[in-house]
Amino acid sequence: YRVRVLRLAVGIGLATAAAIGLSWTFSFMTPMLVASFLVAPAPRPRVLALVAMPLMILGAFLLALGVSAVALSNPLLAILGIGLLVFRCFYMMARGTARMFATWALVGTLLIPVMAVQSMQLALGITVAIFSSGVAAMIVVWLAHALVPDPPDVEYPAKQAGGGAADLSAAARFAYTRTLVIMPVMFYILFTGGTSYLKVLIFSAILSLSPDLESGKKGGYGLIVTNLVAGVLGIAFYEVLTMCPLLPFLITGFV
């Protein structure tokens, strides 16, 4: 557990330095993705995954871009197509698909159609930006595991045959409930043009993957309290940062 905490701190520090130092479009997503990957108990991704997974992610993004181009001229078709893609992302995760792939595919499926409403050229640019943030996140995750490796006696639970949720109905229920949570936010942004709420959409998608939600109201209350406390600490840290606006101080504070 202590190794995982240290690895998380190192990973977020590296991701923050890269995101703020290079500051590409949607670079703020890189620390978020790194945190969501490193907080889960999982071994270091293999080198082969650094090549294969980005190609899979690019395919998922192009699929979302294609659905956007065809469906957004028909609102009903857009709702159906986007809803099915979001459901599929959650379902794949429930069935044991790699967390990195499922998270990337979910974020791209949510953001690309919203940008396509404004302009297909903008949607294509956002696709490239999100893909770049995801690749950067994967590299940082791999580096964090290399810099802070697991002890030799650590064993990770083997995947169940057929996926993480042995029961197909349980996987479908997992995907259905989370799709119901995400889609209203998606509809609001899609049909009102409220692109200023994109970060709310991203946070909602990532929070919906939290295992705390499986424990019912108690887990939900804990998630709310945790985010409120983190928000207050973030505001306080921002006020301190205004007195010392230096990148090394920012990175140290995040770690």
C-alpha cells in the first residue's frame, strides 16, 4: 500500500510537470488519467501495451468521430448512438477490459460528439489532443512503475475467465446504471452548447468508475465528503500558490 501511495505521488508529480510545463490542449487530463490508473491495484503495463493500446484507443476515437459525423444531423440518432457507445465502454470495463483502454474510450466518446456540434474540424483537433494526453498518461504510468517498483512478494489477483464480472447481467447492470448517470449531463451540454461544462462531464465520467459507489449510500457519502475536503484543500493551495507562483513549488505541492 505504501509503495502504491509513493508511486501515485511520483506519477502525479511527473504528469503535472509535463502538463503545465508543455501545456498542450487538454493537458490537464494527463494528471487526472494518471491518478485514475495508478490508484487501482494493477501491475506495471507491459511494453507491448505502450504500442498496441494507443492504436486501439485511436480506433475507438475514430469510431466516436464517425458516429458524430453521421448522427449529429439527427438528434434522436445522436442520442441512441452516443448512449450505446457509452454503455459499451462501461460494459467492457465491467467485463475486465483494460482500465486504460476503457477510460480513454469513455472520455473520447463523451467529448468528441460535443465538439462535433461546434465543428467537425474542432472535433478532430480535440481527438488529437485527447489522444496525446492519453499517450502521455500511459508513458507516465509506466515510468512511475519503473521508478517505484512493487516489492518482489506482491501478487495481483488474476482476471476471472470472461472478464471482471462473471455474470453477464451484473456487467450489464453496472453499465446501465452508470450510463443513466452520465447521459443527462451529456444531453445538457450537447443540446445547449454549454462547452464550459466539459470538465464536469469528464469528472462525472471518472467518478462514476469509483468502486466506492458499489457500497451504496455509505460509499456515495464518503465520495462526496472526500471531494469536498479535496476541493477546500485545493482552494487553500491555490491561494498559497498565488504568493509563490513557481513551477517547482506547484509540483511539490501536488506530490
